[in-house]
Amino acid sequence: MSGADGQWSGPPARDGARTTLQQRLRLAFLTPRGWALFVAGAATLVVAWLLGRRELVNVSVFLLAAPLAAAAVVRIGKSRLHVRRGFSPDPVVAGEAARVLLEVTHAGRLPGAVRLTETLPERFGASPEFGYPSGTGAYQYRLKPSHRGVYAVGPLTARFTDPFGLATRPGSVDRAAPLTVVPPVARLEPNGVLGDRGTHGEARANRHSTPDSDDVMTREYRDGDSLRRVHWPATARHGSLMVRQEEYQSTPRATLLVDRRREPFNGSYLGLDEPTEVGNFTGAPGVTTPCFDWVVAAAAGIGAHLAGLGYAVDVLDQNGEPLAAASSSAPDPARDVFRDPGAAEDLQLVLAAVSLSAGPPETGRFRRGADGEPRGADGPGRLAARVRNARNPLVLLTGHLSAEEASAWAEAVGPGRNAAAFLVTSRPAASAAAARALRQAGWHPVAVDPDVPLAEAWHSLGAAERVTGRTATR
């Protein structure tokens, strides 16, 4: 990889034993060349003493003093580097490349050359190195993050050396910057399961009023309006001609439920769903699995698809709380509704750092409580209060469920819903009982292997003919 004025020099040396020894003995202030010169001076001094040659003493003093003087110059020299770091694009979609741009300037006089090393997360590979000064001081390199999250890129560390390369002084130049890696958004086609109703197309949510209705909406008279539509009481009140807005559009809503409990994704049942980390710039990394990553990518694709159809999409967790509240990458933690324009991009930002809940698996159950009410991870009835009375399309994204849990989900959401469910497991056939329970409750369930593309699973959800226990497999 190369930059505008710097070259990728490969990975830095990774000799942990040698670095540790230098740190313990505090020998890192000299380079190998400086230490070689110092040892040669000491050896020359011993030879001069043994042979009684005074002229060799002068040579040994020079060899001993040169690296020490260089170390003093490097240590005393005060020069500050200023760094501007930018990403293009920002945020970047997982699996796509991003350019990191570095602009380096300095204040004061440099004692010699500077070696710059960028600090990267381990999963990003080897850290790039650059030499400074070099031309305009502008550098660039490319990253290709494979997994979503908010990662710390930097700080840029510098190693100052004297012009002869005898002494060195390390230092940190700047602070780390967050790089947001968002999940991709799959393009989906209408499948007819959720009705595909929205404000775009023929199925608009219209409401008609009569002259005697209490919710008559009025507006100012425009050329071409019929005089029969003049609303005389409003005209008298405003002092100008007002006409009835006899028809208005209301935005239909859809609900997207993302199950963040660990139990459906804990891996103890599947044996193949190993947990991995989700980058978190402001705190400890989150936990995810391949199945939950599929759920997150599906939430981005389905949410963008529904928003594109004209829906205002409520994105909630299993407790009926805004999913954004559980994401460190969300610009607004209280936001729960996404609609055009920009719904897809906003939803991607929210989903970038979403992880499984921090509680142990046994506290994350979604079952019926002792009072008979559906009980989520944080208490009974909160999800039901949020979605039960709404007659909106609903999509549930979860992992492996038992038949009891599936029935509890159906009861919590309420009867008569136009609801779909994706049960994401490494063994789709094992979710047949849960899919059967949801289907009996009027849902449209499909069990999905995490290796199946979202577009394929979405198409299988809308297939005209279904067989009991059918699963989406590759």
C-alpha cells in the first residue's frame, strides 16, 4: 500500500522478547547502530589500555561520546507533530475498502528523521509505517474491515532519530479516531407477505372526512379549487378563503423486532455459533455470533426495504425498547422510528455496534410468567404494551426458539397480526416446532441458515406454496 508521499513499508518488527529486554534494561534510547558504535568504543578503550596506545584513547572517547551526544540531542529537541486523520468513506460498509488519509505537519525543528507507525486493531492486520518528513507530509493507506463495529484507528506513534541514526525517542503523536463499520444493506424485492403497503403506489393510507366531521383539515384557497369546498367557518376565522382538505395521507407503520437475548444465540445448543467481538470505541467490545450478525444485516435490509415502501419503521428490541438505546454507534439513542429520506443510512449507524445483551443466557428468556403474561428479559408486558394494539406489519428477527417461546412471542404481539419471523440457526430443521407454533398463530415463519443470503430467505418467506416445517437452506 502506498500514500501520496509515503510508502507502505510492511509490518513492524514483532520481536517481543527483545523489546521486553530493552524495556527492562532501559536500552531503547539507542538504535542498534548506536549500540554498535558504543560497544566498539568500549572495546577500543580496553585495547588502548592493554596495548598502552594513547592515540586509541581519543578514538574510543569519540566512539563512546557520539551515540550519547545523539541521544541527548534527540531527547532535548522539542518538536511537535500535528496529525489530521480522515476516512473515505465514513462510515464504511463491512467487506468494502476504505482509505485512511493522514496529514502530518510539525512545529519546531526536527532533530532528524521520524518513523511513523499507525496503530490498528488486531483484526485489521499489520500496522503501516511511514517516513517523515517526505514531500508534503500527506499519507494514505487502505483498510478492508470485514466485520461491523466502531473501531479505534490510531494513535499514530512516532520514533524520532538523529541524522546519523544513532539514538531514538518514541512518542505518541495523536489520539485514536473512531472508524464506523456498518452492516451491508441487501436489496429486497416485494414478496407480498406483509402486504407491501406504503405511501408509494396504489395502497395509500387515506382518510375521508365529511363536512360535519371534527377532524376536517383546511388550507388556503388555490386557483382551480371548487367553491363547493370552501369552509366558511374557517374562512371567517382566518379572514381569507379556506377550503376543506377532504383527504389526507397518514404514514403507515411497520415494526421490526430484533431479539438481543443470548439464549437463542448462545452456541451451547448449536455448537457451531462461536461468539466474536464487536468493536466499541467508547467501551468494552460487545459480543456477537454469526447467527446474530445475520439478524443485524437482515434488520438493515428489511428496515431499508420497508422504509423505501413508505413505512415508518419502529425498530425495537425484545423488550419493546428502542434498539438504538443498546448501540454505542447510534447518533440518537432514543430514536425508534426510521423513515425516508435517509432511513437506510441512519439504521446502518444504529446497527453498527449492536451486540447481544450482557446478561447470562438464563436471564434472557422470553416465556410466560407466573401471572400468565408474556415475560421478556426485563419484565412482563412491556413489549405487549408497545405493539399489541397496533395493526401494523411486524417482522421478528431471532435465533433458535422452543415451541413454548414461539407461542409466548405470538401471544405478546397479539392476535390478528400480519407478522413474519426469521429463526436464524445453524440447524434450521431444529426450529421446526417453533415455526409450527408461529404458523398456527397466523404468522409467516421461516428458519434460516446464516449462510443463506437475506434476499433468498426473503424470497422463501413470500413463496406462494408452503409446506409445514419448510426451512430456508442453501
